[in-house]
Amino acid sequence: MALEKFDSQVFMAPMAGITDMPFRRIVSSFGSGNLISEMVAVNALQRKNPKSWKIADVRNENYPVTVQLVGNSPELFAEAAKLVAELGAKSIDINMGCPVKKIVNNNSGSALLKDEILASKIIEATVKATPLKVSVKFRKGWDNEHINAVSFAKMCEQSGAEYITVHGRTRAQGYSGVADWNIIGEVKSSVKIPVIGNGDIDTPEKAQERIDQTGVDGIMVGRALLGHPWLLNKIHCALKGLAEPENPDIEQIKNTLLEHLRFLVQYYGEFGGLAVSRKHIGWYVRGLYEAKRFREEYTKINDIEKAKNLIDEYFSKVII
């Protein structure tokens, strides 16, 4: 089964505090790739928490967005599925892989790897509640003594998931070590629904290698996008056999950063937008001339015009 109704084999990984609407707009501006929200807690949506509601509301975006849900209640997942459909989601992803302690201690995210019965009920309830595509993202297992990605994948398929994404690390690993693509290949061989592979993809060449190695239907890209929002489209073009776009030059990187800053201020307000921009600034200039000094100066600024002027001044001195 192919990834029907998707224009690309390449997917943005959901990243809390990063894959917000401003980041999606920037990534989208470079071309193709499937975009996803930050994770949204189903219990917070049920309470109509303003922050969670804002994350889930993708109606004003002119490209399709998958909204990712996290939680532990089948009933709340069903309610949330209906809500995010009204809020413009193209599809729904269920987070069963987040390793963060706060999420796990709530019996959500990767904690569900240890409770396949509850995980199945959540998937079934979500699928029943909405006509949208429902996918599940999970890890290879809880730890090296509890690797259950294959059985978990089969459960997802039987419960009605249209496709799955497998991160080749255990919950215990977090984001350390190296992703295990052999287990992702085993998952692909064990189910009929499409499988997306996730872990350590940072170049078009590596994406193609992993597809050739495992036969996965698509690739998910996460941390490699930080400071390189054009990468999703580069990988998309390479996998499609299209001419691969050149990496941006210094002027284009500067303009991208300024545009990203503008979107952040529009979305969060001046104070909030500047605060969020500080981490993105660090990623955009990583490895460039006097990047540390620039980051330190930028973190002290609380005025949008001064921030723009500092960016202009810095990039006028940078040579790749």
C-alpha cells in the first residue's frame, strides 16, 4: 500500500516548542514535504486550554497539516479527533513515542509501548471518531530488554491505523546513540500498511540509503531541520528524482531568518516572538563566523528593530 493522498515521501517530525505555525510556514516556503504540529494533549483540548487550542488550530495555514495528539484516554482522543478536524487538520497522528518524563509519567507517549491493550483502544476510538487519516508514531521499544516494535506495529495495523512512523531508538535512549534502522526494516516487513522511518536522517543521500535498505514508504526528518528549514524540500526533490536545490547562500539564510522572526512576532507577539527566536537564531548560525558572540548579543535584545539591525550587521560580516 502506498502513501495515498500524500504529495511527498518526506515528513517533518513533530517537535515540541519547534514545529509551530511560524516554523511550518518557513519550511513550506521552500517547497514540498508533509508538515505536522507540535503535540497537543487531548485533556488540554477538552478543557479548551488556550495554548493547546492555538497549537491545534491550523485553519489559517494554506498547506495541509497533520495534528499530533498525545494522552492516555480513548474517550478524550475521540473527542479531540473531532475537534482537530473542525480546526483544519488534514490528518491525525497519535504520539506513542515521546520519551519526556512528564509525558511518560502521565501514562502517555512512549509509556503506551508497555500497554498495547490501552494503545489499541486509543487507536480504535480515534479512527472511529473521524474520517481523517489516523497514524501512530512510536519507538522501537521501551529499552533494550523490551523491544516490541514489530508486535506494536501489527497492533496498530489491526486497530485501524492507516500508516505508522517508527523511530529507531528506545525510550531509554531518548535522542542519544544511533537509530536502529534494522528494526525499522523488520517492521516494514511485518505489516501491510505504509511505514515511515525516523532517526538520524540529515541528508538526501542518507534518506535514499535508508529507503533502499528497509523498503520504507517514507522518511521523517527531525533535528536536522533546525536551522536548515530548506532540507525537507531538498530530500523531497532527491527522492522524486528532481533537480536538487542548492543550499541557500548567506544572503538567503539572513532573509530566511528575518522572515522567520517576522512570523514568530506575528504569532506570539513581539516579546514572545523574540524569546522563541533566540533558539532558532542559534541553529541558523551554528558553525558560522563568531556565532557564539552573535548569539550572546542577540539574547540581550528585547526590541524587534534592534534584533533586525543586529542580524543585518552580523550577516554583513559572514562568509561561508
